[in-house]
Amino acid sequence: MTDVTLGSLFPGKMGRVELTRVAIKMRRPDLLKMKPTAALDGKTASDLEAAIAVVRKG
Amino acid sequence: MELFEVAPDKRCQRGLTFRYYLKEPPDDEAMLEAFDERSSLPMITGQENWAGQMIHRRILQFRFEVRFGERAGEITFRHRATAQQEQRTSDRAWFEALLTEILAPS
Amino acid sequence: MSRKVAPLQRRDHGRTHRAQEPLVFHCNFYNYWLQKTLLLDPDLEMERVLHDASAAAAYASLTQSAKDLGADSAEERVKIAEDTFADQGFGTVQLSPLLSEKRVIDVPVSHYGKCLSQAITTDFGQPQTFMDAGYIAAAAAFVWNHPVESLCGKILQCQALGAEKGVVELVDCAEGRDWKPACGIGPGGKEAPPPPNANTNVDEGAILQALSGLDLAGDEEGLLPRFGVMLTNHFGNFYNRISFEFLHKMNGTGLLEAGEMLLQDAGYRCGFHTFGGIMESAEWDAVVKPQCKTQEDWVHGMVAVVNALGWGVWRVVELDDQHIVMRIYDDYESTGWLGMYGQSDRPVSHLATAGVAGLMNTIYLGDIQSKPTLDLDYYAKVFEIDGAFTAEETKSLSMGHAYTEIVAQR
């Protein structure tokens, strides 16, 4: 496990909106039920970071 | 003495809209008359009535629009989206030269 | 400016129509954030939905316009289609090639091509002009007297990706296309809206009268710069089709509520940028602000302006600095849902719900009276405030209630 959490990748209310975009993009409704403080495994963390980069494009 | 200050619109229309704040503005009618006298470009005129406040528009199609009367002492200069950067620079320079001529103490 | 377009008609309950197609004003910020949401998952194929929703609404509008204007010739139809595109703020489209059956159409100016970028700080990764492509397909069907579902517009160039102009090619569409015509005006509520709330210094009638003096048609380029944003006087049926088809695709995936939340996010951003832009505009200073003595007056004033946008009739029922109860008569989202799908089993007015929350936050937390710069940083700052207003749709016309009711509180 990494020390990356959902909360660290998606901070605050703006982060929650961005997580929702990522969840739709990745078709992962489970992401919206995960605890923000739970540590993420390496693959999930890296998949999420990649999805964030795509979602932040126009 | 600076006759006016200019500020670009920082929001959505950044790059398109500029606001001119006149230091000692003449009255609206005099300003408009002076502008129309000096502008030799084929401008289209228009008006809007905001609950009795008249906004006077001078439009050079596909290049820019000048709006008088939106706020006291202010003039809005708005490029059209299709105007190329070089044209925009030259049009605003033309406008500022005209404004300087109108506002310069006689 | 003289254009060959069917006249705009103000109907009951705050609705605006052109050739029996409902029109609603929305800005480039809403258009960007809504489309961004819809395009998140490429497997949903929402590009086709965007295209077809545009084609359906445009085709309905153009064919009825021709009847209303008594226009029969192909030349007249080209003019109607070009002028309607420009008048409604979509840009400039050059359709004369249709007269010689050519299939490549230029779009020298496009709202979707040029104006969405003002809502973001990065580049686009894909074309954005699906609405233009659908409109052009509809225009071709209209001019050529072809069935509208037989043609599609394929984007060859897009200004959002840096092209100097948009270019769309007309292609024959694949068979088996799931075509849905626009639903027109749609059923409305039976209950008449009450008069505006009297507990304010604001005179809504006077404000609406003053706003009727504004030129809210596209300029000679077909763009509509106003209130610091770029407006479109858009097809209500376009917005409804794309939003609701997206939700239908989310249904059953465990992501329906997520989809609804993002539709509301787009509405919230609209509330911030459009409402905020209006409240910082010279038009507001001239027409509305002189009547405002309290923060509550600002709410009433903004609601008066909303009632000019074609969204339905908004009425403030209760208001203080902690909560608002808003009732909306014939909100365009509900009438659209009813027209397309019949009664709903859950609320559908996501734009309105978020718009109410956005309005309250902009006024009571965003200190709009001091005219802050309405940029992304400021948006984030207001959005993150603890104790911000959140809104809920407690009644919905789409679910069979007499009106739509939204309650926002903090």
C-alpha cells in the first residue's frame, strides 16, 4: 500500500467533484463509497493519477 | 497628464474587451459628437435603452464595437472574435489616438 | 441588423419560443461544464447524442420557421438557417454550398469552437463542436428536403483544437439510427404563477421592461457577448435531450447520482459565472442595483433577471440569510422531461437546483456586491466555504406536482 489516500488526491469539496468525474470516467462507483482516509494500493493510486490528468484537460 | 486609463476585462472576454476610464470626461453628448466627427471609418450606429439610460454603440463590423454610456466616465471597447491580433492592435491604437485627440486640453 | 428568422415569442410562464421550439439563455461556462461532463466516458458515445439533439431541435425550428415566414425556395432556406445560427449566438455558418449540393461546410466563427476555452486554463483534447455539426446536418436536410435522420455532420476541423475555422462534412448516416425528434413546447403546468414576492424593494415588472431594451441577438459574427460571458439563446430541447440521455446511460451503473451531481455542478458554475457576471455588469448597475437596499433585494433582483432568460417563472416564497424556498413554474427541465419521457420518478431540474444554491452562495458568501474577480480561484474559495448553501428539489413538475420547488439552506 502507498501513503496516498483518496482524500489526498481529491481534497475538499472541489476534490469530491473531481473524484465524481474520475469515477464516471473509470466507471468505478466504488470509488465514491471509499473512505477518504484509506490508503490506496499502488495500481489504484497510479490509475487515479492518470485519470485526473485526463479529466483536467479541456 | 494621463487622459485615461485602460484595463482589459479579466474575465471571460479577456483579450476581447477593454474598459477605458476617462480622467475628465466630457458630457455624453459632446463625447459622442466628437467621436463621430473624427471617425472616418464606416461605423454602424446603434442604441440600447436601459430603463432610460441610453447606451450608444458604434460598430465597425467584424472589427470592433465601442460602447458609450454604460457607466459614467467609462467607454467599452470590444474587439470582434474574428479580428486577427494585428488588426486588434492597430484598431485599439486608432481608438486611443482618437480618444487622446478628443480629450486633450485645447 | 435585419435577419431572416422567425420572431421570438414570449409565452406564458416565462418561456420563450421561436417557431415552437423553446429557447433558453445559457453561457459558455455552462455549455463547457455540461459538455465536459457528458464527454467523460467515450464509451457512452455522447458525441452522437450531442449531434442528434442539436439536429433534432434545429430541424424542428427551421422547418417551422420556413412555414411561419412563408419561405419555400432553397435560397430562402439557406438564409433562414444561417441567420438563425447567428441570431441565437452560435456563430457564423456558411451554408451556400448546399445550393450546389456540396457537402463541406465552413464555420468561420463558432461559440462552441471559440468560446468554451474561456472557461478553462488548459487545452482541449478533442473537438467541441458537435452542436454545430448536428445543426449543419439539420440545415442540409431542411434545404434539400431530405429526412433529417439521413444526414450527419462529421467534424473535419474545430477551432477548439486550434483550427482557423470549423469545417463540417455531411455524410449519409448509418442505418438503424436511433432517431428521436424534438418534443417542441412540451406540456406545462396548469397552475398559474403567483405575482412576484412583494416583500422586496425590487420591481420585477420594471426590470423585465428595462431588459427588453437590451439587444440579445448575436452580433454580426453571430456571437453574443453580454454580462462578461458569451451567451447563447439555445434550444431548450437540446439541453434536455443531452442531459437526460446521459442520465439514462448512467442508470443501472451505480453512477446515476454521480451523473446528477455533475449536472448540478455545471448548473452551479452557471450560477456563479452568469449570475455573478450579471450582478457585476453595467446593466445591473443601471437597471437593478438602484432598487436594492438589502442582500435579499439582490436575490429578488437576480430572480427578476432569471425570469427574462426563458427558464420558466421563478418565485421566491421564503427568503432570509439562512434559507430560500423557490418555486418555479414550467421550469424548462421538467417540461422537457415530460415532453420526452412522460412523468418522472425522481427530480430532474438539476440546473435550477444548483442555480438556486449558486445564487445564494454568490450573494451571501461570495460578497458579490464588492465585485470580486469571478475566476477559478475565487470560485474554488467560495465553493469550499464551510456552511455554504446546498439545495434540494423538494417538488418537481416532472413528477406530477403543480410546480417545481427548490429549498436551499446553510
